[in-house]
Amino acid sequence: MKNDNGLKVLFWILLLVCCWPAISAPMALVAGITFGIAVGNPWGAATSTWSRRLLQTSVVGLGFGMNLPELFKTGKDAFLYTAISISFTMIAGYLLGRFFKTPQRTSTLISFGTAICGGSAIAAMAPVIKAEAEETGVALATVFTLNSIALLLFPPIGHLLGMGQRQFGLWSALAIHDTSSVVGAAAAYGGLALAIGTTVKLTRALWIMPAAMITAWITKSEGKAKFPLFIIGFIAAATIKTMLPQLDLLWQPLNSIAKQSLVVTLFLIGSGLTREVLGRTGIKPLAQGVTLWILVSVSSSIAIMSGWIN
């Protein structure tokens, strides 16, 4: 019991340190992963709930740093190529699932999570295809592991490729699974990358409902997916900020708090990557997830660097 209390105290100390503006997103994620793997997470599944709610609140807060006309322009431009990207990823995921002989529902969840927005997409699709808890857990563990890796690898790779901030924002939004990791990687790259990455990523997230409905129709399922309401909050915040520019002295601190909240979110996410989670992943789902992720990352970076997506 004493040891467990000690872990909880250490957890809270690290969490509070991540509230300090000097702590960056990659630093928080590494701290969380190190803590989770080295000693385990004393709060278990509760951390996942906290991180999801804090992420959604933080994304809404990011809206106070956005301009509504630019937001809609970026979203409109992103609509077509996010649709193409999602279709390509789902087809490739299906073929890779067959190749690696990944269980069908697990394969569908991994493909859906990679195509749209990671854990949120998996959580939305699971009831539609009536996935078992273990199948959902394996898919989440696979996507979650790759998310953590992406947040650390993408910024240095972007610099190595000579990507501008707009290019990197597009790339991170199209090739990284979860919104949290997209925002974390883009924030580390620069302000414009953050704005573009967040907007394009949320445009991708809008495809959750149509994709789930199509899947339900194909599989004749009666399961229902939930619409991510935080997207509406993000747009509402951007609307308020655009209509009341005279209150920028209020919007700027709210936006700064939201950015640092995302750093705290990444610590929570990282701390959930325990040895038990890694053990649940399995070779076949992980092989499918890694291969699909590399395929999407490489193809989208080529499309962006070649000017096909801009």
C-alpha cells in the first residue's frame, strides 16, 4: 500500500510539472511512457478517461486561437483529400489484414483508427461492428503505441525532409492517428503547423459518422456511433474569437492554457502505455498497424512534397 501511495504521489508530481510552460509535448510524452513502462500506472483505466476529456476540452480551447474564415477555407480544401486518404487507408488496411491474417474485427478497428482519428474512431466503430472488449483493447493498444512513436519521430523527420510549417501540419494531420499526437507534433513544429494540423485533423474526424454509417449499412448492423461533439465546441470557440477580436487579451490566455493542457494530456496518454498494454498488442495486429502506418506516412509525405496536396 505504501509503495502504491508513493507511485501516486510521483504520478501527481510529474503531472504538475507538465503544467509548467517550459515542458514540451515530446518531453511530457517521454516522461509518461517512461513512468508507465517502468513502474506501471497506479490509476489504471481512469487515466484513459481523464486524457480523453482533457483532450476534448483542450481542442475546444485551441479554437480561441483560430480565425473562422481561415478555418473554413482550410477545412474546405482538406475535405477532398481527407476523403481520398481515408478511402485509401481503409482499402489498404483491409488487404493488409488479410495478408497478416489479423482477426477481422480487430483489423477493421485498426484500419478505421488509422484512417480517421485513432482511439476516438475505434471507440465509435466498435459498437457498430459489435467488437468484443478484447478486440477493441488490442486495436487501441496498437494505434496508441504508434501514436506515441509518431509524436517523437515526425518533427525531426519533417525537418530532415525540409518541410515548411504548412506542409508539416498537413502531413501530421493525414499520417498520425490521434488528435492529441497530431496537435503535439504540430505544436513542436510551429504555430502555423499547429493551426493547419488541428483544422485538417478535425476535418478528418468529421468522417467518423459517415464511415460508421456506411459500415453499419454494409454489415447490416444496428450499432450506432457517437458524433465527436468537441468539434462543434472548437468551431464555436473560433466563431466567438473571430466575432469579438476586441477581447484578444482574454482569448490569447485561454489558447495558451489549452496548448499546455495538451502537454498534460500527452503525459496521461504516455503513462497509459504500460507493459500490460504492450503485451496485449500481439504480433499480427502490430504488424498490420505498423505496415499501414508506414504506407500512409510515406505516400502522404510524397504527395505533399510533390505539391499534389497543398
